[in-house]
Amino acid sequence: MANLELRNLVKRFGEVTVVSELNLSVQAGEFVVLLGESGCGKSTTLRMVAGLEEVTQGQIIIGGKDVTNAHPMARDIAMVFQNYALYPHMDVAQNLSFALRLAGRPQADIDAKVASAAKILNIEHLLKRKPKELSGGQRQRVAIGRAIVREPQVFLFDEPLSNLDAKLRGHMRAELALLHQRLAKTTLYVTHDQVEAMTLASRIVIFDKGRIQQVGTPSEVFNHPANLFVAGFIGTPTMNFFEARLHSVEGQTMLQMQDFSVPAPAWLLAQALTADTPLTVGIRPQMLSPTPQGGTLRMNVEVVEYLGTESQVVGRLPSGQRVCAVLPGNAKAALHQPLHLNVEPASLHVFNASNGLSLKPSSSPSLHNTGDK
């Protein structure tokens, strides 16, 4: 195992900067996921680590060694691609052993490593088959096995499950989690899928426009988003946002939205804010609970999606703003009828609308690590 460090990493294509002064430390044995929308720079970052893309500026350190300009074969890494990249004319055993044979390893050593990887991935019965005779999940196992036999210091995964159907993706996520527990290898994993990131990662690195927006555990980025981008990106359905101001009513400070108000949480009152400070309040759909009448807010129901154990309800407030709520599956929500909802002030997320930064305190120092110097 080895640690991985990215120091002031920059990548430009002509005049376009796709990765901007990125700083990240991955500890030995850690599973770190780079998460973001298409075009945000996460795959380019992975390809720079792999040596498949030149670095415009900065350093890549693996196991204490500067490999910024090293050949990919000299970096002691193994990469699993989105399209599997298997040799169609070779059977599974030959695909698994190709890199070892290329390196001139003894046949006995090759056979032992292939057998070990095949056993770990439960593909022993597939060793004589060609890639065209395999399912998508089996091909992905072979691609992972080809990485395992090399026994690298660092594993790199580039959207490895995106070509699989939903059921198989869920199965392979569990397999990857078990594999990491068994091998305990340093892993950098790229995906745009939140579920993959939340279920696999030791830490998640959230990208936007070539910059790191937040680094933290799955729990940290979900419960303490560092800014409005992270808050709107993490979580399904997406967080509801409302423009707000502080307002005093009969001696009590309230967060006043256009359609409703809630008592300002104590942690917000402790900060030097005025009635003129523009705020954005975020409420996760899961934090809205139905009430027979009254409640914090009232919306007119437009869509009800019944999902068994829960229902996703979309409606509009009197001002016309849309709101989404996730309710228990047995909750009553009728189309084109009013629905009364409550929200606990403690569950609110509050952001400075001027700069988008969260005002909610957190005990973790890593939450607002943007990776910029």
C-alpha cells in the first residue's frame, strides 16, 4: 500500500483550464471517490494520476515518490476502465495474465496470481472463455482481476459500473466494497453516481468546474454540505432552497421565507448576522413531515410518486415555488389538494446567499477543504 498526493495539480487544454490547482491527500489503504457531473475534471484528474494525460502544472506523489513525469508502467498503479478494455482474441486467463507475461514473470508465478485473482472474483469457471461469451458483470470482474494480479500500490477505477444495468450495479457495488476490505489497497474511484460514492467511499471528493468543492466522509458531505453547490448536488431528491432573511417577531428571531417562517436555530443566532444579510435556507425533502393541518408550510399537490415504503410528493407553495417532500408510503397526499407539512428547525441548512458558503457549524475541519491554496 502507498499514499497518494496531488499537489497544486493543473490541467489545461489550450486556453481552457479543466483542473485548477487541485490538492488532495489519499492515505494508504483509503477508498476515495471523485464525484461530480460530466465534464467537471474528475476523469481528467484520474488520467493524470495514471500517466495517460500530461500534467500542465503540479506534482503527483505515490508512496513518497514523485511520478509526475514517469511512464505509466513505472507508477505501480493499475487502472480499470469504463469499457473493460479486454482483448477480444484472448480468453479470460490470457487477459488476466497479459501484463505479467509482458513483464517476463515466471510462468509458475503467473499461474498462481491468475488462480488467486480468479478465486477472489469467483470467475474460476470462466478462465477458458472469450470476452464475447461473458456477460457485462463477468467482463467487469475480469477487468478488475487483471488489475489485481499486478498487485499495484494504487488502484484506479474510471466509472467501472456505468455500463451495467441497475440491478447488476448494486451487486457489483457490494462486491467492490468486499474486495476493498479484503485487499485494503489505496483506491481512487471516479463516478457521477451518488449511490456508488456514498456506499463505497471512505471519503468523497466533490468536483465542480475543475475545482474541489468539499472533501469529507459520506456522512459529512450529506449532513454538513460546505456550500450551495454540494447541498444541491448530494441527495436524492435534491434539496429544496428558499430565499430568506432574519426577522424579529415579538422578541423571537425568525427565518422569514416568502411563504412561511421558522424559528432561527441557536447556532445561527450565535453568528454576526443582520436583517440585511441575504440567506438561502435548504430543507431536504426527507425532513418534511405531514401534519393534519396548520404546520410550517402548505403546498398544493401536483405529483405523487408512490415507491412502496415512501412517496415523493411535488407541489407548489402559494407563491408558485415548487417543493418536494419524501413521505412515508402510507401518507395521504391527494392530487390538486393542499398538503400541510412540518419541518424541524434543527434540520435546516442555512447558507450565505452572497458567497454560497454554509453557515452551519461542523466539528470536522475537512468539510470546507476546497483543495485551493
